[in-house]
Amino acid sequence: MSTENSTQKPFTIAIVGGGIGGIALAIALRHQHVPVQVYEAAPEFAEIGAGMAFGPNAIRSMELIDPAIRKAFNTRATKNGAKEDEATWINFRCGLGEPDLIAKVQTTDHDKTGLSSVHRAHFIDELADLLPEEIAHFGKRLVGLATLDSGKMQLAFEDDTTAHADAVVGCDGVRSRVRQFLLDTKSPLEDLTFSGKYAYRGLISMGMAKEALGEYLSGNSQMYLGPEGHILTYPIAHGKVMNVIAFKNQDTPWEHESWVVKNQGDAFKRDFEGWGKPVQSILQLLDSPDQWALFDHQPARTYCQGRVAILGDAAHASTPHQGAGAGQAIEDALILGRLLGDVQTQGASDIPAAFRAYDAVRRPRSQKVVTTSRAAGLTYAFQGPDGGDVAGIQEELLQRFQWIWEEDMESQLAQATTMLRGERQVAVGTGRGLVWGWAAVWKQVLEDLVSRVLVFIRGSR
């Protein structure tokens, strides 16, 4: 782990993108005394969508970045209403006929996290309050990125302004321009793939939801499974609102120019025609919801190049079927923030090494989340290995999430900083120090590889 001190680092990081991942990284860097500037394309900090959930791994990572993030989350978080569901992630139910329980999946952490959800905009507001206003720059849409002869990075924006920093981290979401520059693709859309699913999103007042569904189904997280689709509901806004996301398969390519098709009320009802009474009750309460295409990233060959790195959805955009995408951005921010805090104070030459350690630790796990999230979506739609066999689906659901939630984040931090310090010794040491440096790096890499193979085998069952 880094040796924190109050000495300001003599280099500056530019963060492109002011979503949850970007703000979390900015907080992490400031906590490590790293000067940072945030450049956001929108006129203010904002997130698309309504509710979002964080698992125990993400909440532990918030605490490790800065206890103020955990406190901000707790201020806005909503949990299940029933005491019996305090530790419940989701009650998985049959979406056809009676809503029979298939599996009650619960988190295993000491704090009984369960499904802890927030309204995206509310959480962004809380996080933004943790940053000084002067480091945030709005209306800054990135159009160019170049390395100067001095080694510094130059950022060019659509408004004809420029900025300079010692390194750049792209937190600019699924259509990341920083990713495009880093991977040298023709377009931010080039390595995005339509997942074969779209979703309808909506919010229902809890009073109306209780009247239609009853107190238990409305006030606690539920997922209704069925052929070629599933519907997720859970409370947000301290139980005043029920968040609804209804997912449906599409076997053909997404042909609309926009990823969002407005006012799809009739299509929504047709997509879930014949489903059970709770689902029909939800349909009646949603007024012409929009249809959102779900895309995810093909695996990136790297998350860094020189003094440029990518984080969160810019690095590993995922479908939302495991509720883990935003949590991976928080984990990214923890590891990268701590590594940059560990960069030596004499200059910025260690930054590429810090980025490489971040890539080595974060890329395998975060890309596995993308892959397994797709697989989860198939399971929910009765298209996984067990088809519509309830017993097989139950067995899979009860073990699907543990590898995500039970990750040892302190171990990740130790592994990452060992890699960075080992590479530093390789660069500056001689003789015994040189050998020890490489040995430490490869010992950690091999241990991690064995560990992740075992986790992958368990998580893919």
C-alpha cells in the first residue's frame, strides 16, 4: 500500500469524464495528494438512468478510497423494506403465472449489504460535493489528444480550448473518445457490440406500486424471469419510488441510429404479453417507456498506453445483468488512485508503470464481469445451459455472484503496489535489487493468475 503523506505530488492528472467513475477517481487522487482536473462534456455532472445498485465489493472499495464516499452513499442508499430481506440481493421469481420464488440470493458480507441502491443523479450530487468547484470544467468535449515533446499530454476540446497534464485518464463512458485514441480505432463505436437485448426503464411511485403489487413485492427487490426476457424492480429514493427495468431479447442487429427509442408503450406491452399478474400490473403503471439498446465492449487489449489510461465504462462497458458495472468503476478508482499516490515525488516518470500495474490487476477481473454479465442475461431469459429448468437455474443463481462480492480489495491493492515497486526497482536497481524486482513482479503475476483461474472455474459453473 502507498505511504500517504501530505506532500503534493509534482504532477497533474487530467480526468476526462465526470460520471461516477471519474468523480470517484478524482476523490481518490485528492486523498493521495495528487493534483487533478476533471473535464466533463456536459454542462454539469450528471448520470443517465435512474436507479443503480452496488454490491459489498463496491461498498468496501468506497470506504478504502475515502470514508467520505461511503458516507455519501449511505446518505442516499435505499435497502429492501422487509427485515427478512435485509441481506437479500434479489428475489428471483417466475414471471409466468404465479410469481413463485426460484431463488433468494443474499450477500454474505458481515454488514448484510443486500441490494443497496441509489438514484444515480442523487449519488452524483453527493460525490460532487466532495470536490472543490475549481477542479471541474464543464462543456469540455474531447476531440484530440497528443503527447508533446516535453512528455506532457495536450487535450483539445470542441470549444477550441486546450489543457495540459502529465497524464490522462479516460472516464468518458461507453462511447469513450480516450479509448478511441488509446486503442487507435476509427470510432468510439468500433468495438462496441449489441448484446442482443434492449430494456425499458421507468419509475413508479411507491404508493401506486404497493396498491398494485402489495407491500412485499413492491418494497423489496424482485426479478421476474421468463422466456426471452426478465423484469427487475427495486425501491429507490428511501423507499418512495419503485425502479423498473424490463429486459427483452432481440435476435437481429440494432438498426436504429439512436440507442434510445422514445415512447414505446405499446411495444412494451406486446413484448410481455402473456406474462403473470405482477408483470401485467407493472406494465399498466408505466406510461410509454423509452426503449434502450444494451451494448457492451469487446475486450480491450490494454487499459493503458504511455501516459494515457481508461477506467470504468470507457474500459469495460458491461450489460447490467449482475449489477456490477458501476462497482467495477469504483474498484478501478481505488486501485488507480492508490497507484498514482505511490508514484515517487521526484517526477512523473513512474506514471506509465503505475498504469501498467493497474492494467495487469484490473483488466482480467473487469473483463470477466462483462463476459459473465452477458451469460447471466441468457440465464434470466431461460437461454442459459439449464434452459427453463428451475432447479438448474436456482443452483446457478445461488453461486453466480459470490466471486464478485467476495473479492479481497486489500489484496488487490497489495498486488498492484508490489508490481509497481518491483518494476521501479527493475528500472533503477542493479544486481540483487534488479533480480528481486523482477522476481517480485512475476511471483505476484503467477499467484494472481492461479487465483483468477480458480475463481473463473467456480464462477463459470
